[in-house]
Amino acid sequence: MHFRKILLSLALLCSVCLNAVALKTSGINVRGESNLTVWTFTEEIDGFINHPYFGYKVKHPNVQVDLKLIPTPQFPDTLDPVLESGIGAPDVFALEDAFIRKYVESGLLLPLDDLYEEVKKKMADYPIKIGSYEGHVYAMSWLIYPGAVIYRRSLAKKYLGTDDPVKVQGYLKSMDKLLDTARLLKKKSNGKCRIVSTYKDLFRPYLGLRKKPWVVNDSLYIDPAMEKYMDMCKTITNEKLDAGLAEFYDYEGQWSDAWYAGMNDKLADEKGNPLEVFCYFLPPWGLHYVLKVEAKDTSGDWAMCAGPSSWYWGGTWVAAYKDTKNPQAAKEMIRYLTSDDFFIEEMAKSSGEQVGNLNVQKKIKKRFTERYLSNQNHYEAFCEYAQKIDGSLVQGTDQWIEFYFNDAVTEYIWGNKSKQDALKSFKNRVAFEMGL
């Protein structure tokens, strides 16, 4: 019993020392007790704060944290009025990819420039750019969600003669090569194998090919890559190179039952003939929480490669209210949750999360193998893919502009409008609805 008390005392002493070191080396001066109100739409933040070994509270015992979990669909509507009025606003809050830029560009967030200067050498580039506006950093993230092509090994061997990710990448390294490969797969399989389940899977990869964002000098700009996307969708549809979800399944696409069916050999064409889907374009969460969940029976028959472009899908950032009464404590929480070497490493090892701390990436990336991908190291590959993503292309107006654009693409694909007329309608709609 006496020995256990000694161990407990040593553990408490180590915790206090580690806490002191963390606060001292962070460059953020936090003294005495503090109170922080934290709002989040993801339970991850709760785990990060309260984990008994590496959680924020372990290293910051003098900070009282009041955590509130709000469902994602309700989060912006709950957050907006309190930030604008300043009444009841949280000190720190999570921001989702779908609406982060709305807040980053709002003028309601606390600048994190001093924090970023301290940690910038070890942070992945694209999440920082997404969290920045007009030269200031307003939100930071602990993770990266780069996209990849995740393909069926058995189909690659059958129709391409190899399932080696390096060699398969040669068939998918550009959109032109991807189109050639789509035609090859259909020809060799007598129409059974399609490159993707729906042309809509290519939208985000094409976004990654852009050189400029949607809005340039306060005016709508249509990057040539997006016009090429329209052409690709038209070609794929006319030649029936995808599985036809949008045509034969009531215009369904991603997240439909048919989309999932293509992952586990349960998809058929309009005549009931079985179809094979060669690949899906997915980020890390798509591998772990979509494929591995929806297609358990095909485990080991998948592999991944970079594909024709660098792109991302999803993510969570952390920011603070500009008028928080505890700005230094808020910054220290953001520093710890998004960049602290100890926290990020322990969290990554326990969860498999794809982290953006470059120091931790270098230390742990070779440790991973994924049985679902026949023991391929997905972690190291995703770290590599993230390096080429351009976060400066992301803007607060993207969500509506892309919604209107995809409506125009649909009109063009199904022959309701010419390409020129569809683009004209798109421009007019953006001008009317958004003043751009």
C-alpha cells in the first residue's frame, strides 16, 4: 500500500511538472485559475479535453472547462446570434469544414497570429490557409483530410494486370489518363466494370485542379478546370463510363444506397446486370468510417494511390471569440489541441487520426499498416498527399456557388441546356443570389 502511495505521488508530481513545462514553453502566458466555455459539434473535442492520460485537463488542472455539445445541423444557428451579440458567446469553439470560412471571414474571431508564429514550422500548410483571412490566422486544426483514389485490387489485377499502387497510379495520374482507363475498364469487362459509381465522385478532385478560387477581385471566376469537369461529366454520362447512379437510381449519387452497394458488389444496372465499381475518391475518414463499415466483406481487396489531383474533404478547426475574457487561456487551449507534440502523438497513436503536426507525422507515419488495404501504409501516403493541397482556394462563398454550379452541370449533362447556356444561367444565378 505504501508503495502504491509513492507511485501516485510521483505520478502527480510528473503531471504538475509536465503542465509547467507545457505552459512555459508554449510562449503563451497563462497565470492562475481560468474559466473557459467550449462549444463543439463533435464528441472528439470532449475526448481531447477529458482524456485521463493526454487530455487538456490533465496538463491544465487550473482551468475550469464548461463544455457544450451541439448537433452539427444546429451549430451555426446556435453560434451566430451569441457571437454577433456577445451575450453568452463561448470562449473557444469548433468549426466544421462546411462553414469554417463563414466565421474566419466574419471579423468575430480572435487572431491567433502569435500562436501560429510559435508553431508554424511544424504545422501542415493547407489547414492553416483555410483558417486564415487577410493575413491573419483565426482557426487551427489538429488534422489533415487529403483525398485519395481507393481502388479494388482484384479488379486492377483482372483488367490492368497489376494491383501495385505505383503502377495503378500511372493509369490515374491525370484526368486524361483516368478517362482512358475508364474506357479500358469498360471494354475489357464487356461493360461490367465502371471507373466510378457516379461522375459526382470527381467533383472534389477537379476542385483541387483549380489555379484560382471561385471569387477573384469580388467577381465570380470560373476556373478552366471546372469547365473541364463539365466536359468530363458529359463524356462519362454519354459513354456510360460510371455506374449510372444519377441516371438509373433517381438521380442518386454519393451517400445513396446505390453508392454503398457499389462498394460491396451489390450494384446492378437498369436491366439487373451486375456492375463492378473500380474505385472511390475518399479522404481518411472515408476509408475508416465509410468503406470499412459499408464493405466489410471486401476487406483486403483495396489499395490506394494519389490519383489525378491534390484535394481534401472535411475537417474540424478550433477558434476563439474575439472578445473572450480569457484570450491567453483560449489560445493555450487551441495550441494544445491543435499542435502540442505530446498531445498530438498520443492522440494519433490511440485513435489513428491523420494529424497535421509535421513533427509527429515524421515520428509515427511508418508505424502504420492497414489490413483493409492489404497492409498498405495508408498513413504515410495521406501525409504525402496533403503536402500539395492549396488551402488558399477555399472561400466563404464556396458552398452556395458550388451548389449553383452543380445544378448547371446537371442541366448540361442531361441535355436540358447547352454548355454555354448552362454557364450563363449559373453566372446569372450567382449574380442575382449573391451579388457577384
